[in-house]
Amino acid sequence: MSAPATTRTDLVAGSSGAPGDPVLEVEDLHVSYGDDDIVRGVSFTIGRGEIVALVGESGSGKSTTAAAILHLLPQYASVRAKTISLAGTELQGASEPELRARRGVVMAYVPQDPAGSLDPVHRIRQQVGEVLRVHKLVPRAEQPAQVTAALREAGIAEPERIGAAYPHELSGGLQQRALIAQAFAGGPELIVADEPTSALDVTVQKEVLDNLASAVAERRVAVLLITHDLAMASERADRVLVLRDGRIIEQGTAAQVLGNPREEYTRSLVAATPAAIADALRAKQARLDVIERPDGAARPDAERPGERPAPLLRVTDLVKTFRSGAKTGPRRIHAVDHVSFDIAAGSTLAIVGESGSGKTTTARIISHLERPDAGSVRLNDSEITGLRGAPLRQLRRRIQYVHQNPRSALNPRLTVAEAIGEPLRAFKIGSAREQRERVRELLDRVALPSNVFDRSSGQLSGGQAQRVGIARALALEPEVLVLDEAVSALDVSVQERILTLLEQLRDDLGLTYVFVSHDLSVVARIASDVLVMRSGKIVEAGTALAVLDSPQHEYTQRLLQAVPGFSADRVRGVPARGGMRSTP
């Protein structure tokens, strides 16, 4: 049932307030699920024109706090507070029609998981324009132009084409931008953004955050920004709140909290933040210097030029197109356009590029989750592109895929233990007891507590769900792990543990990684080789040292310049090194 048509003046008592006047006031908020206390006495305010970042480890209560403010928690959650006031109106005790009348025009929400938040049966333009129709904010004839403007404001270069698409036709980054456009469309007083840029590449992230900053300045929007990206919080937030075990343990300006933290927990978060690109490359160079000692004791390494082992994976002339509907008629999009490269055994190839560049499609073809229109993928010199039946089933043991959106990849009817153990059961590996022990071992490897063993995926935070996806992929001990933004949803401390784990597994087990990522700091740390894609083509390829220290293509240079804080942290004094063979 549609909410009654209501003007913004009716809904927002303080819309004419001065910058800094409180938009959101939260005092002594508590949230529990049964006997589990998730949020414990949280209090804060957000003023007009202010961005407040809420940071903390996965499971600290960040997303639960946001959902409680917006009244989006499930019925079995217990919520109590002295006040939750939005634009001068107390939300506690508000009826569902009263809340619906405010959602979109007074308060808007950007969720973390775009795949689970967009309606698969409606086009993007219908979903972005819903708030305009429901609240009758503009005349019907003006709504298409308003939707197009919202999509463009969210960083979408082709708003008409993307507006005509269905969610499944878009990359994860484009889906996330569509959700951001939904939030912009109604011009709300408060935007609650839960990891709004975790799926976005650095150039679009910068554009979206610039647009958000403009909205804050021009419209006096208040923003609650939930993020694990401390570099972004430091650069974009006015104030930072640090949440641990459901309590705010430290707060202040971004410079105070992140530049000179008082609490040991905050210091540990800052210390776990991925090293700047320059630092990561210097560490990589130091490791190579050890490998290349003249004493002959060091082993050959995938990053060392001239001593690279034979390719484990050989990709040749891949082509993949998709048909996209539009007002002007269907068109074919070249997602992958004659892409060729090799991956050495035991190495990590990072595929980077803006959303829609073809990096995920390339990774899915390697994993046999998409079939190319043309081209070849060979594993240990055996063609795998056209496998079917039993040979394809055996290939699944050798190549595993970690999805970008873990919630959409996990069966909500299965417990965590059942989800991780499902591959073991499917291939009849070990007894039931051995399978349970293997699951517990994998949980420990990915830093998940034992109390998640019997939870469903719906009871996990985004970061916890991502770790379950990684554990599940490791269950069969594959040769190749394809990771599609596998650490993008993780807070910095867990991200550090997962990256360390991936490095250890690669070195101990000889694993080979295809690592799709938009986080160039993470890429600088973990990758031996980097492949840069744009519009389905490879524009630059080489070792991580060569590509990230001395980029030759202007597009790669632009990606690096968009990294938060990069301009103050130029890579200097690290010699470029070649080594990866690619045929753009």
C-alpha cells in the first residue's frame, strides 16, 4: 500500500535549520537478539551538513545500529532507547505508515549488499523512480529526467542505458551505484550509507564521494557513513565513532581519532589498515632483493623476471558479449574483447579496472561460470573451455570461485557449518565426523568464532558472510582460487588476517590466485602481476612493481591518482620490473 502523499515541509520540522543543527539524535540505544546484546548504550548526534563515520570490526554492531535507527530490524530484535529523533520528530513508537511516509524523503538507506537489495523483476529506472512516484515529489512527466539526474549524480556515465537494464545485467559496482541513486532521488535529510563504496572502483568511489560531499554542502544533508575503509573515513568524515562489542569506545574529529587514537583497539585498527601503495611496493621490492641474493639459497619466485615457471593457466583471445536493452533498441556490449594472458603456478594475478571493465566476466569465464563466445582457457595445457558432465564436475575441485556478494552465494536455509561442508558432502570427502572437523578448521583459518557454526547466513554480518564464502572455497583444496572482490566487505583487521592467510596458503600449498579488486593498496600487497582492463580490453599488464610504480597508460595513472591520499604518497625510488606476458 502506498504511503499518503506528504510534502517535505510536513515531514521535516527543522528543514530550515542552520548548518550544524541536529538532524539525528540517538541516546542510549540498545539492541538485542534474545540473550545476545548487539548494541549497548550507543549515543551520538549528526548535524546538518555533517558526515559522521561509524567504524569498527565486523560484528561490532555498526549495521545493526543503522538498521535500528531506520526501523529495519527483524521483529525478533529487541530495541530500546531514550530517544531516536530525526529532524525533530521522535521515531520510537512511530507506526509503519508514518515511517513509510519518511523513508526516501526524510531518511534514505544505502545497503551494503546490492544484489540482495534490488528487485530482480524491475528495471533500474523503475526502482530509482519509486520514491518520486510514491511520494509524488515531482509531476509524472518530469520523473524520467529526475531519475536520469540521480543516476548521473551517483557516477553512472550512461544513465539512460543503465536505467533500462535489469539488476542482473549490471556489474556489482553498477548495482551499488543504482542504490546510491535511489538514496539521492528523494533528496532526503539523512542518508545512512552502509559500506556504500565497498563495491566501487577507486575512480567511481571518488566521484560518488565528491557528489555526496556536494550534497552535504549544498543541501545540508546529514550522513551516517558505515565503513571499514579508514583512509576514506579520514579523508571524508567530519567526525569518527569507533564501535567495539556494541559500544562507542572513542569518538572525535577524524584527525583526532585516526591520527592520534587514544584507545588500543583504535590503534590496532589503524595499524591493520592496508599499507599505502608506496609502502606495499617497497616491501615487495625488499622481498625480491632477498630472493635474488647471490648465495643461491632462495627459491625461484613468480615475481622474479627470467625465472617464471610454465603457465598454469593460459587464456587466449577471449571474447564475450551481452545483449542489453535500451529505448533505442537492443545493443551488444563487448564485456571481454580479445583478451589474452598467462598465469604462472603459485602466482597472484590481480585484475583491476573500473566497474564494467570486464574484469569479473573474465574471472567467471576462467572459473567456467560463463562460456565465452570465442577464445580458449587451458589449465596445465589442457583445454577446459568446453567441458561438460563429469570432466566439468572434476574441474570444480581444481578451480573455486569466491563471489563478490556472499549473501547471494550462500543458501539461506543452510547453517554456516552446512554451507562450508556442502562441497565435502557433494564429493563424498571424509566421514561426517571428519567433515565437521574440517569445517571447524576452516572457520579457524578465516578468523570466524566457533559460535557461528550453527547460524544461518542471514544472522551474519557482511564481513562474516564473506569469510564463510572464502572458507567454503578452500574446502576442496583447489589449485586455483578466483577471488572476486573477496576482501572488499571486510574491516581492516579481518582483511589483514585474510590477506595474510591467503599469502600463507599460496606459499604453503602452491595455490594460484586470480584476484579481482578495485583496492590498489591491497593489490600492491598481494599481487605478483597486474592486468588493467578498460571496456573489455587489456590496456596495461606486467608485474605489480612495474604497473603500480611506473604506469605507462593514462588510464592506469588515473586509477592510481584516485586512490585516497595517493597524491601525498607517490611511489618513488622503486625500480620497475617486467615479467608478465600479455597480448592486449
